[in-house]
Amino acid sequence: MGISVLTIVRNRSLHLAQLVEGLQRSDRQPDELIVVDMSDDPVTLPPAQFRVHIDQFEAEGLPLAAARNRAASLASNDKLVFLDVDCIPMRQCIGLLADTLSEHDALLCADIRYLGPDDARSSWTETELLKRGRAHPVRSFPDKGVREEANAGLFWSLAFALRRKTFQALCGFDEEFIGYGAEDTDFGFRAAATGLKLLFVGQAIACHQYHDSYDPPLQHLDDIVRNARRFHTRWKQWPMEGWLGAFERLGIVQRQGDKLVQLRVPTRAEMIGAKVEPANWTSDQS
């Protein structure tokens, strides 16, 4: 079965170039790379050793669910590997995910290592990135092989893989989750509800390139509130607990039983205060 790598991009062409560089260095290269481009100015890429298809998708904001579904619809192979545009696959990553999909009809997660502000900005070696990258503080990966994860809430969409027919059977991501937040947690919950196993794949490593971020992500407040309400309606529990709790402590939102009420918009001072400065970077930034 062939491998399609799928990514979506909005105004991160430098990150995309490093993702492609990682694919070029892979022990097992994909048969194709599908790029759904939502950028203000269309991205361009130099020739690669595999087929590259760039699809222009005019969209407002970050319609993550719709963009990922669009990428999957353009794939021509049976194995789908989704990489966020800021991920650099290490040389074993694609091959290990593909081999695992041959053995398991499951939802696979790659091991993410978070890079700092000065990492992978130009030339890099895999040894350097693995030395500098920090593992996620909560998600635990085996040294080799796979580990089944019972908590569907730990599925993450940064780097994951599954068979195309399985993605289709799940009907992809729910496009009623508009913009940023909870669309991937809902996908993980729906996969678990069908009995699909969530497997963490050891040594399938992708390094996450640093970018500006906010903690909590106040710039996505409207999306997060809207999508949290939709998630709660379906699953009777709140997603993104850490972010919602931080919003509550700021007095921006309030949970009243099964209701999530937005009390006000963030102030300019709060936005400035939430921006993560490079000097304060830690590995739990995403």
C-alpha cells in the first residue's frame, strides 16, 4: 500500500520547507505529498523526489477540520500520514508509521519533540534536533514498538496516521467544529467509540518547529468557546480543560452547569501577557 503525507498550511512557508526537507531525508519517502494551502500568498516548493500536489483552499481563519478532510479527499494512496506544517519527520518516522499500519488497522500517533526558538531555522542534522527537542510532559511513548493508549483525549493531530478506508468510515473530521480547537479530540473520541485502537508508535519521531504562541490561546477564544460547547453537547464533558480553566481564572468565561458563557473579550494587556516569549519557552507549547 502506498503512502500519502498530508499537510495544511496558512502563511508558514518556511515551516513547510523544513517539513519537505525531512521527507526528502526519510528512509522511506512518501509516494506523494498533499498540501492544502490557505495562505494569503500561495506557497511554492522546489522539486521533490516524490509527487507534490498543492491545492489552493480559500478560507477564513483556520478551518482545520475542513482542510484536513480536503487533503484526505485528494490522497491517492491507502496509508494516510497527517503532519502539521510545523512538524519535521525524522528519518524513521514515515516508514515506522507505514509499517505499523500494515500490521494494525488503528489510529497511530507519532512521538513529538518540541524544538526551541533557535532550532531548525536553517541547516540542521537529525542528531542536533533530537538532542534539543523536548518530549511532551504527558504523552508517554515506548522505546520501540507500539503502546495502546486508553485515553482517547490524548490523541493529537500534530502527526498521526491511519488507513484511508478507516478515515472514510469515520467520516473524517467533523466540519461543524469551525476554526481552532477540539476537532481533533472529537475525532479521537469518535474513533474510540467505534472500537478503533489508539496506538503510540515508538521511534516514529517528528520535531515540532517553534512558532509564536499564546498561553492560554486567547487569539482563538471565539473558536475554542464555540467548539467546546459543541463537544460538550455530544460527549457530555468539556474538552481543552486547561485552556477553559485559564479563561475562567481570567474572568473571561464561566461554566454554569452544562453551559459555557463568554463574559467578555480579552483586553489588550491580557493578550500581551499571554504571548509566550522565546526566553520562557517550555515543551508544552504547541
